[in-house]
Amino acid sequence: RGSVLDVSETPSSPRSNHVLPLAIIGLVVGGICVLVSQAFDWLPEAASLESNRVDALIWWCIWVSIGVFTVVITFLLYSIWKFRAPHDEELDGVPLHGHTGLEIIWTVIPTVIIGVTAVWSALVVVRNEEVSAAPGGPMYVDVVARQFVWDFTYPELGVTTGDLHVPTDRQVILRLQAKDVIHSFFVYETRIKGDAVPGIVNDRVRFTMKTGTAGKSYPVVCAELCGAGHSVMRTRMYVHAPGDFDAWTATAKREAAAAKG
């Protein structure tokens, strides 16, 4: 017996006999995949303006993956069911020499998908890394990563803290550095991640927190294996409304002055 591609042209096995069962299996497999994708909140809160762009790209990849998975599994299950050889069958299947049309199709489709994904990804990265032209400009924070803690310094304030405080509706630009090994700054809810490499200042981590995130806090994690304490290299990012952030900066300045005194 041949494979699923060995569709004989004999009256006993016309091509049309395969269409309906393939369609049914495809609908079932695809329906299950869509149901699973929509039944759960797979992504964390989209807390930054940049996260919406990243999420759209993520869902594009998910839908494409569902489509490819559905087609592959549909033909696999149908082949296992329809073309399974008997237990006592020891003969080879009918030799096949390929199908030029199919080979062109399954070469062109992945090429188009990869091309769209690559261009879309590049556009998202470029847009996310644009420096804000809003009045007041971005807020810069110098971030130093070392085993196994984070230090956040605010050049405008002359303050260094162990946790990150940011305002809403203002772009934050982190200048990442590392003292020892490679670390990676990541706040899941912003969808923005950047490496901290010894000897290099990485200022490509840029995000703007949405208005509705004021009063919330999010975990800051190291996303690069950096040693035995990697799993505990965590802190928090606190988000403030603009007025509350001004109050925090005033308090931070007083505490820094008192510590120096």
C-alpha cells in the first residue's frame, strides 16, 4: 500500500473520496487548536505601549503555527488510518517520484511566511526603539547588573535604588551594564528584554507604561543564566502616576541626602 500521496486514479479510489474525511479531520484538529488558544490567557498583562505591537506579532506566529500544525496532523492521522498496512504485509509501498507542483507550493508558502514574519519583526523593533519626542523627553535610568542583584541609578536625581520606579505615560530608557557576566533585564508585562554585557552599555530597552498601570508593580527578572543564584536575581518595578512619581523622587532625594549626611 502507498502513502497518502499514493492516491490511485482507479475507480475504486477516486481523489474525491479523500476530500471529505480530510476536511473533517482538519476541522476537528484546527478547532481544538483554536479552542485551546482562546480558552486561556497565555500572555501576561500588556502593560506598556510597546506590548501591543509585540502581542500582535506573537499572535501572528500562533495562528500560522496552528495552520501548519493542522495541515500536518490532518494528513498524518488520515495516512495512519486510511493507508495503514496489514500486520502481515511485508511489501514496500508503491514507489513515488515526487510532485513538482506540491514541492513548489510547500517551498513558496514557508518562504512567504518567514519573509512576512521577518519584515514585521524588524518594523516592531524599529518602532519600539524610537526615542520619544514628547515634551519632557524620555527618562534615563542606569542599570547595573551583578551577581545576583540589580542597581538602578537615576542620573537626574543622583539616587540609586535596588528596585525600579517609573512613571506612566513617559518613555523610560534603560542603559544596561554588567559588572561580571552576561545578564538580561526582563519585565514580562512590557514585552521588552535586553542583555547587560560587561564592557558594553546597552540603551535599546525602551518602554512607556500605560496610564492604567499606575499603582501596580511587576517582577524584574534576569532572563540569562548567570550563575548559581540566577533564579533569585529578582526585584520589582513600581509604576507611578506622574504626580505620585514626583512625590517618590522627592522622598528618594531626601533619603539619599540623609544617607550621605
